Amino acid sequence: MQVTKYAHSCLRLEHDGAVVVVDPGVYSEPEALDGADAVLITHEHPDHVNAEAVNRALERRPFSLHGPASLTKVLGDAAEALTVVEPGQSFTAAGVPVRAYGGRHAVIHPEIPVVENVGYLFNDVVYHPGDSLVVPADVQQVDTLFAPIHAPWSKFSEVVDFVRAVAPRRAFALHDGLLNDNGFKVLDRQYKAHCGTEYQRLEPGSRFVV
């Protein structure tokens, strides 16, 4: 399976000729959706789903669309294509086995409503948690973890503990679209020192094979 990291929280997975895109948000490159066979969205926040881009892509080329039920509030016409995903569910997206975890977005502030959030484990090797720190406890070992390294809801120590709890073979940075170069330097150094596994932040467009 080939993985391409796009900006912020967007991934593109290519497996046996099929293309699966995760969290094509407003900070991500629209071309991530080109040729998609399935699109999976973790939750309704715009940095994870660009509803206009998803609708335009669906008009050009139909694909399956998966995510929590709350997405119907933001997807517009694309909501008709949504297949609702529940935590604990296993399914296939364009032929790729997927397991869903979590259910709730991490708390930003007690006064801000908590929305639904579903993390996805692809082919039992690549884990995208969305905006949560839910550990997939029923997996022997996650090969590749994408860890949300910076957000209004996150705390460095909690993210480090999350990576250690998942104990992947390697971890890559996710949810980094609000950082500048100074922030990248500080967090790259600290995560490499404390995650307890191989850690790397990929530039948008970087590809690797799992």
C-alpha cells in the first residue's frame, strides 16, 4: 500500500489499483481527491472535510463516502452518498479493510460541544485517529501511526503518551497545518526525543510504501 501525506490531516492510500482518501480538509490540496474510489472523513470540522471540494469531486467521478452521521450537517448534496460509520465497525473501502475506533472528538473546552469523531485503521497497518487519542487496543501492533501533533485540544505530553500507548513501528506527524517553521523545529525535536519510536514529519506530497 502506497501512502501519500498531504497537508494537515489528509492522506491518500493506494492499494491494488484503488485510491482511498482520508480527511480532505480546507488546508489540504484539492488534488488529493483526484481519482478517489473512496473518501473517509473522521469528523465534521472544516480542516478535515472541505465540503465544496468533496461535492465537486463527486460530480466529476462518483466514489463511496464514509464517516460519522454528524457529517450530514456539513456535506450538502454529498450527504446523500454518505455511508455512516460507527465505532467498532469493520468494513471495506474500495477493497481496503478498515476498522473504526473512538466515537468522540477530543475536548477543546467544556463550553465547546464535542462532536463525533471516528479513527480509521487501514489494512491493520496504518492508523489515522482524526482528532482523538484513542488507542486501537485490539491490534497486536500498528505498523504506521499518524499522530495529531498540534491542535487547540492537544497537549504535548498527552500526544507523547498516546504514541507510546499505540507503540507503532513508526510514527508520522499529522494535524500540523497551524504550525509555522518555529513550531515545526520545536515539536520535531521534542517528539523525536520522547515518542519512544521512529518519528518523522513528512512534507506534503511525500510518499512511502507500507
